[in-house]
Amino acid sequence: MKAKDFKDIWKSEVDKNISSYSDRELNGIIAKSAKKSMRKIQPSGVFRLVVFAAVLLILINLTIRNTSVEANVIEFTALLILVSTYMLWEYSAYKMNKYRTDAPIKKWLECRIIEVEKNVKFVKKYNLLVYGGAILIGYSFNIIPQFLAKSFNWIVSIVSLVVVVSIVLFLRNLMSVKCDKTLRELNDLYKQFDE
Amino acid sequence: MKSNQEEFLEIISAYQGIIHKVNLIYFKSNADKQDNFQEVVYQLWRSFLSLKDKNKLASWIYAVAINTSISKIRKDSKLVFTDDLPDFSYVETTNNIEHNEHYCSLLDALQKLNEVDRSIMLLYMEDYSYENISEIVGISTSNVGVKIHRVKEQLRKMLKDQ
């Protein structure tokens, strides 16, 4: 086969091998995409209302109602986790909206590499803070109620510490492997432009 | 006045061939092609509202379809290693068509190229100018020329060996 024939061969056969979707089928795919897009890109209005209501309820509980110290500590922790998770969700939505798939392929790859590298740098820089904090929060769920209830149990505390540390280390390893693999693959792809 | 969804449907309906062609060079199984079609439509829908230049719809669809396909291949690395014969099972008219032998060989050879070369060759075979390919892929026009020349040689060698 001659190189100049590639175009002719492609053009003469490719359309025969394509089965186009009908407008009805396309409409279904688009409707599905629109719903997926709404869910993924923007936390919905209902979700925001639920978060707002939950935060309000916890704040009322913390300030107005006279509850026990144990309950206050648990509610305050829940408030912190809820607010930080919500902020992360909003930040992620903002990043998703900024990320454009219609950029030229090389630029699109550069953006993705930069994002992954930023992530890797952040994790390396704040390694102790991120994972130490995760261990501390996870462990405090078990230890604080024990102290407050004045029923400290050494065995339960040690076992729960081992469990929390193992889970955090496992997740750390999982994320690190995934990040390295993604970065390596993106760099491999990027190298294809220079070959 | 048309709603965004109606306008989007018209565009996808008119240009869906592009997505199918990109699917052909990147995926072999019916399920992967269908999955990727949906993912590409989703990514197009996401960037549709911010699309500024509606005179370059084909280039826009090519860029999104290629980026999404590469991303899917890399996410699901097992796709890279499948080396079955091209799967045409999804084609409605499969029984009525005798596939051109050269076309099958060409498609098979295209699927053995690296991701970037595949996209450049697809755009070349679809009669895109070097300038347009350069805009979509993001490399210089001269680099496009060099790559096309090299890939054509590579394809010729692959087809000769078959």
C-alpha cells in the first residue's frame, strides 16, 4: 500500500463503518450528560441548603442549648469536618469549571501535568501535617469520648491507634502510587510530542 | 429562539461522525466506544456554554474527543494492551458490508501508533491543513509536517510487514 493511498482508503471506507445515533438516542445521551454535568460540576442548590441547615442546627446546639461537654465536643468536630468538606467540594467544583478539555492536546497535557505536580508537591511539603492530622482526627474520635466519660481503656485505645495509623498509611500509599503513576503516564504522553 | 440543549443537539447530530472516527482509532471494543462517546458528549456539553468561536465547531469537537479518548485510555490502562481484531459488531449494517481489506489493515496499523501520532494521522486523513492540525494538537506547523512524514513511513512499513 502506498502512503499516498492512506487518505483514499480511509475516506472510502470509514463512513460505511460508522453507525450514527438517531436524534432520539442523542437526546438521551445529552440529557444524561447534562444531569451528570450538573451533579459533578456544581454542588446542587438542595445540597447547599442541606449543608447550610446542618451548620445552622449545630451552631444553635452549640450556643443556645445546654448540652453536655461530650456532646459539644462531638458537635464541634462534626461542624469542622462538615465545613471543611463543603469548602473542599466548592473548591473542587471551581477547579473543574476552570479545567478545559477543548484546549490543544499539548496544552491540555501541560495543564494536567502541572496540576498533578502541584498535588505531589503539596503532599510532600505538608506530608506530616496532612497525615499526622488525619491520624489525630481519626484517633480523637475514639479517645476524646473516653476521656470525657472518664472510662479510659488502654487496650481499646492502642488497638484503635494501630487501626487508624494502618488505614491512614494504607491510604497514603495508595494515593502516592496513583499520583506517581498518573504523573509518569502524563509525562510519557508528553514525550510523544518531542519524539 | 433555540434553547442551549436544542442547539447542542443539532451540533452533535451534525458532527457525531467526528466522535465515531476518533473512537475508531482509539478503541476496539463496542463497549469502550459507547462509553467514550458518552464521555465525549459530556465533556463537549461542559465546554459548550463557554465556547467562543462557533465557526470552528469541528476543530473543537476533535480537540475534546481526542483529549477525552487519550484520558480514557490512560485511566483504563488495560485498554492499551488489548490486541484483538477491530470490533465492528456495533455497526448496524455489519452483515451487509464486506470490509475492505486495506481499510482493516490500515485501521489495525493506526491503532498500533502512539496516541499523539494517531490523532495527527486522523486529522491528516480527514483533510485538515497543517495549520489546523497544529491548532488542535498544539505543536508547530513544521513539527506537524515532520510527524506526518514520519508516521506515513511507519505505517507503510507496518503494512508492508503484514
